[in-house]
Amino acid sequence: MTIEEALVDAAAAVKSARDVLEQKELALRDILPPCSGLDDPLSLTSEDAADFIYTAKNALDDAEATLNDLIKAANARRLSRDKDEEVK
């Protein structure tokens, strides 16, 4: 597996995970009123879980953007190397 392939696979996995989390976040936000622990009504709620998922989605967005930048750099490096080989 080349570097480019590994980066593309990782980016696809990150995007897939983000898409699944987005669906789960929306489902949790649809729980009204937000459910909470039975022992402590002031404990964490389903809305808190949705907020945590939202934060995770933002981290995955950052990871995907970084991977896409790395893919572009790897492709540019490969194209540059290909051009150098053509000149020889």
C-alpha cells in the first residue's frame, strides 16, 4: 500500500465515522425532554451526549482536513518525482 492509498483510506474512514456520528447526534437531540440518569436527575443527559458527539465530529473534521492536505502534498510530490523521471 502506498502512502497515498493509506491516506485516502484513512480519510474515507474518518468521513464515514463522522457521518455515523452526525446521525447519532441528531437522534439524541430528538429526545425531548432529554433523558438523564435515574439516580440523579441533574446528571448528564442525552443532550450532553449529543454535545460530546458534536465535539468529536469537529475533531474528525479537522482530521479529515489534515488528511486531505497530506493527500494533496503526497500527490504533488509524486507528480514532481514523475516529471523529474521524464526529464532524465
